Amino acid sequence: MSSAPLKLAVVAGEVSGDLLGGDLVAALKRRHDGPIELVGVGGEALEAQGLRSLFDYSELSIMGFIQVIKRLPKLLARIRQTADAIIAAKPDVLLIIDSPDFTHRVAKRVRKALPNLPIVNYVCPSVWAWKEYRAQQMLAYVDHVLAVLPFEPAAMERLGGPATTYVGHRLTVDVNLVETRRQRALRGLAGPDAQKTILLLPGSRASEIKQLLLVFERATEELSRRNDNVRLLLPTVPRQEALVRSLTANWQVKPHIFVGQDAKWSAFAQADAAMAASGTVILELGLAGVPVVSTYKTEWLAKFVLSRIKIWTAALPNLIADYAVLPELINDVLRPGILARYMERLSSETPERAAMLAGYDLVWERMQTEEPPGDKAAQIVLDVLSHKKTGHL
């Protein structure tokens, strides 16, 4: 261990990235004897480790082409502000975490001004999904990539990108998820005449909530017509609670609405099956062992770029297992009747449910690592820093 001071620049654009950064810095403190100074952008987890964020990072939590276009001038100003602050601080290493539209632009500006500064990218950009040329472009400003999905190192090597190491995913060591997985394994599934408990997860952004809840409402109406005893659970985040309650106020079968993380994991433990917005929550459900159908409706403008997407699925469990573990219903294929029938099959002892749970076990196995993700990531950051003078790792 070194006792010299370590100045770390870190840029995290969303809650998930902030949590990863917090874990990594905590692990760095266990490995580095000297003081660690932080500069950059982040949220509560990084601030708990000593960061004074340059601005409220929630400004960067935007989604979709239309929202980005509306916020573009402010985003460009924040990119310049962040890069200039890091350049002025002259850190020992720069860590950029996820949110590539923001963090990679910062890294490019910093690399131009500080060409010898080691730069580590935590969370591999989805170059394996679309715009594959970005992998080689990253060679100009990234020394090492810390991947959170096990197939990403091979994908980056195939595409000619920077050296990439799978460090593990935070979810595999999340105490809430691990406990939920244990509870579900012990509980099993009730008999064929028992109440069906369906979990509804329409997303955390207002735009996707509005689109998906309309479909979910019609699907649950049909499900309840075909089955006598259906219970609906709908966890949400505090900032969307009012919207969710207003959109579900007139439902024929009213969902039980829960707010907060504890309530979400409780709902996961109780659910027989789920319909959910495409995204990280699909991986959460898979690792917890909740059968799910992934759903998504794109913005009208986004439909024009769908043909450029190279991957065969958007569901992470499918990509990790390398076969169709779970179904996806997107845009015009997302119909209430199909969704209702999937819920019937997945909430009962059926071959479809058994096959999905077997696929989940394979995903869980492939995502395991020998040490916690934050610890492995922290060690690679230190290795990159010590080896920078001799080239990329």
C-alpha cells in the first residue's frame, strides 16, 4: 500500500453510477494508506466518501432524443464546466462512470489537456448494441474499461476497444436482492387455485410510466376477467407517486401502490410474475427469480434508429445467458391480450415458468465473481495508475 496522497477525479451521471462510485472509493480507502481527495460530479454515495459535487447531478438524468435536444445547451455547459474543473485540479486518475453521452465528452476534453492522465471507464458503453465504431474511438481517451456484464470483455476485444475487465455487477452482492432471492426460493409457488400476485413495474420516468400504465391497465383487466383472484402490486419512486396514483385511480382492479426501496423488495418477494419496463429492473427481477415479460414503447423519433441496433435482444438476462430466457414485447407487439396470457403462464406451474427460472439460475452463475465488484474495480484503478507509464494494461 502507498501512503502518498491520491487525487481522484470522478464523474457519475445517475444514481446507479453514483452507487458504483461510492463502492469503488470506499474500496480504494481500504487499499490506499494515504489520504484520498475527490473532485468531480456525483450524488449522495460519492458525497458520503468526501466528494463536493460541482453541481446537482440529477440534471444529467434525462432520457430520449427529445429531452436531450431540449436540454442540449445546458448539458454542453456542464460538460465544459466539469472538464475545466478536472483539468485545473490535475488529478492522479480520472474515473468516468456510465452516462456516456456526458462522461465520455468530459473525458475527451480532459485527455486533450492532460494527455498523460490515466482514465478509467466504469460500466462499458453499449457499443455491442449499436454504433460499434465507438469501441475503437475510446482508445483515444480511455485506458481501461470496468465491465459489469460478463460478455462485455469479449465484445470489446472483438470490436478493437480498450482493455476491458469484468469486475462483477453490484446487484449480485446487494443484500436486499440476495435476501429476496433466498425468500423466493423458500416460498415457492402457491397452488393452482390460489391468488395470483402480479407485479407491475412501468419504469421511473414520467414518459414511460404514462405509456406503459395504459397497456398494463388493459392487460390486468383481461387477466382479472379470465382469473377469479388477482392481486396487483405496483412499487414506485417518491417523485412519481402522485403520477402513478392519478393514472391508476380509475382502474377496475386497483393496484396496491408501494413507495421506496424496502417496499419494492417486499413486492419482489411476494410476486408470482411481473410485467416491467425494459431496463436494469429486468436484470433485478431475473437475479431475484421473478418471472417477467419485458415491455417497451419508444419515442416516435427513436423508432427511426431502431434499424441501427445490432443486438438480437434488449433484455440483459437474455444477453448474459445467450438465449431467450424471457420474452420482450415492444411497440406494436405490446398488446394487452398477449401480456395477460403471459402472466397466466408465468404465475402458474408451467413449462414456461420452469424454463425461465432455469435460465435465471444460469445468469446468476455467470455473473458471480471471486470478490465484490467495488473491490475488484478499485484494484484495477490502482493498477492502471501504477502502469500508465508503460502503456495500457
